[in-house]
Amino acid sequence: MESSEKRIIGSLLLLTGLTALTVGLYTGQLDLILEIMKRAFSL
């Protein structure tokens, strides 16, 4: 995997995380979003 591919994947992961955080803050369900992220990263 080339450096540019790693950057794109990293950027997409960061964007997904920031989007989930924003949605959680906006809807007031930050605890649920954090629990989902914990489960996803514990795999």
C-alpha cells in the first residue's frame, strides 16, 4: 500500500470519526456514539 493510499484511508477514518462526534453532539446521544466507537476499535 502506497503512502498516498494510507493518507486517503486515514483521512476517511478521521472524517468518519468527526462526523460521528458531530452527530452525537447535535442529537444529544454522545454516550451511544462513544459506546459504538469503543466496540468498533476493540475488535
